[in-house]
Amino acid sequence: MTASTTVHRPEEVIAGLRAALLRAERNGPDAARLFAHEAEYLAAPDGISIVVPVHNGAAEMGPLLLSLRNQSLARNRFEVVFALNGCTDGSRAMVDDFAAISGVATVVLDDPVPSVARARNAALQRVRFRQTTFVDHDDHLSRDYLAECVVLGDCRSVVVANIVKLEGGNLVEDYAQTVVAHGFETSHVHGPHDIDLCYRTALLHKSERDSCCESSVVAGPHEQTDITYLQ
């Protein structure tokens, strides 16, 4: 007689671990502080807002705009807030064209002052969904990026996505593998404050591994369907 083995999807494992963490937090001494903004979070529409600061990005924005149009998440569950700052090229025309033909809810802010911080802060005042992600104008997103953020995020969780650097269509660096290779303590991918996010990710990954359920935390190689979108 062979015993059956139940294989759980990674998001199911993470959901179970998160439920256990939430129970502990709700019953802990800091519950009032930790969940102070839960009602505000739940009152917002269930979805995700993408904030894109743009400074003279006309020559680089094409792949991002294409990847936004090809997201698997339903159109009514996300929006894009473009925060143009100090643009003197054709960036405004590109985002206006995107807003007109993409079918994606789009907000366009245009500030003559070239400041990425100011642009992000202004955009943050205009988002309407429960979750927000910040994307650079020269990025492109894998097809399921937004859908996975919505599934995995909640009011007490931060979704940490991998970043893959490509040059001329060739893989230059996989940031998750860099962190794994050099250790969480020394791999400041963007800055020293990222270490808190790395440790939280490490904790969840360790718990997932200890639960004896198989998962693929870092996938590879990256499918071409995530890079070469339908025109």
C-alpha cells in the first residue's frame, strides 16, 4: 500500500504560515498597534496600484508599457499612476497613448520639477487599491507579477519580488541568486534598509522548508513568454 502525498502550491503554504503568524500577532501585546490600519486597508478595493515615476523615459518605456498591457490580472483590479517629473521628451505622449488604448485605468501626473521622491509621494496620494507597487520606467514585469502580488499580499505582509537584470536580452544578474550567494547580511541589493525585508523572506522560506512541502522559491530559467510579449 502506498501512502498518498499531498503537494501544496507555494502560495498555499505561504498562506498557511501567514495565518499562523497573524494569529500570534492578534493575540500578542502589540495587536492594537500592528492592526491599527487594518480597517482602512480592508475598506479599499481589492487590487493593486502601480506607481511609475518617469523622467525623460520615452526611449526606455516601451517594454514596461507592453508588459502592463499583458498582465494576467483582470483590468478592473489594477491601475497605473504615472508620475512624470521634469520631462522634456516624448514621455507624456507615450503615457497618454497608453491611457487611451490599453484599457488599463490610468492616472497621469505631470510635475515640471525633476524629483523622483517628490513624484512618488505625489502618486502615493492618488492610489486607490489596497496594495501599491513602485516600478521604474525602464522595467518590464513578468506576466503574473501583479496577480501574484495580490494573492500574496495583505495588511501585514510585504511581497518581495525578485529583480532580474537584462542587457540586450541577455541575463546579467539575478538579484535573488546574488543574495543567496553572498548571504543576507552582506547583500544590500538596493540599500541597508532592505535587510529587514530579506530577513522576513528568509524566515518564511525557512518555515516553508521545515514544513516538508516542496516549493520553487526562485524560478529559472525565465520563460521567454515573460519577456517577449505579443505586440
